[in-house]
Amino acid sequence: MKSDDDTAIAGGIALYALSGVATSPDFMLSFMRKLAGAFQHAGYPVCATTLFPYGDWTNRITIQLSQVTRDLRLPLHRRKRSLGGKLALREVEKSCPEGWVPLLIGHSAGGIAAVHAAELLAELGRPPMAVVQIGSPKCPVAPQLIGRVIYISGTDEQGRRPDPVTRIGTWGGWERRGRRKLPLWNRRKYAPERIRTVPIIGGHRDYFRESSGFKGKDGAYNIECTLEAVWSELVELLAEYKTQIHPVCDGDPR
């Protein structure tokens, strides 16, 4: 069991935005600014860093896709070989201030690297406050982190899921069940506990849109819907931490 000191936020929240393949440098910038604003409004100091675990849009996409495919296929016991995870781990170790808690947020393939980096950080005794996967392929989550991973996928106005990337991968694993202990496939064995869908206009690249063409019938832009879903889950996780900086009010991402 962890002591109070083990779960204290003595400094603040270090946000890390992990982008997917062939992504522009400012793709997650507006979302991260709004999320940082929510933390600041809640009384938490924040620093933010953008990472490209598989390269940005200047790198060859064939190489990036090859790296992502390799990482997606890694079983739990081989996460130390994760290319994207190791890059993110190095950046967090180098830039996260002492006493601050990292929070990893990945879009698309960046969500794979975020989960892998979180598992490597946990092995070093510095688990992140949370991992947020937005429009990411499914990848198995280590049991000790299942409660810290937030998985976000989009739905359209008809309730369909317009993001094909979220149909890639699996959370499944084999387990022995029943009187005869036969091996059976459990498709949710390594699934995150916090799975949310958000209404969006468009598809895979549109979770962070905030222009007129991406406003739903309720008047909310895609970015607002995504932020609201993420923030509501993060508020619950924040409640698990002892904080030494005394938040002054409830955060409101809008």
C-alpha cells in the first residue's frame, strides 16, 4: 500500500502531449493549452511539453508506421523494447521537475507510446497521474495501470464510430476459466477501466477541431467535447492524490 507521501503532488502537473504519425507541430497545441488552463484554474501549477515519439510530418511515414506496428505488437513483458515508449520515457526523465507528477496524453499512435512509457515509469517508481489515449489503437495495459488509463473514442450523431484507428489492436488476452481451466480468450482482459466516447464531427484527426464546421447540435465544438470527457476523468483521479498546493477552486475546462 502506498503512503500519503507516495501519492503527493508536491509541485504540479507536467503535461506531455504525444502525437501520432505524420503530425504537424501544433496539432495538439490548442487542446493542451485548454487543459493546462483547467489545471491552473483548479490551482495546480502546470508545465507542458509536446513529444513526437515516432517523428513529425517531416519524417518518412513508412518508417513511422513500421515503428508503430512493431510497438503495437509488443507483449506486456517486452515493453522495454518499445521505440516510442523509450523516447517518451527519456523526455519525461529529462524534463519533468522534481516533485511534479507526469500526465501523458497521446493521440493516435502517440497513445501507444504513452501507455508504454507509463509502464516504464511505473517500473522506475514514478507512475504518471494518468495516461489519456485519444483516438488510439487498442493496446494491452499492464494491470497496475488499468485504473489510470483513460481511453477516448469518437461517435457521430447516429451513434456510429467514425474513427477507424480505434478499431485497430486489442485489449484481449488468454486466461483459464471454468472447472476444467480451459484457455479462453477474454477480449477485455487488459482493457482500461476508464473508457469514454465523445460526440465529434468528422473522424480520426478531428477530436481537437474548434472551427464552425465542427460544432455539434448542442453548440459544442469537438475540442470542447473531448476536453470535457478527459477533464471529468482526471478530476476523479486527482482526488486520489494528497496535494501540498491546496487547489483554490474546482477546475472548469470551458
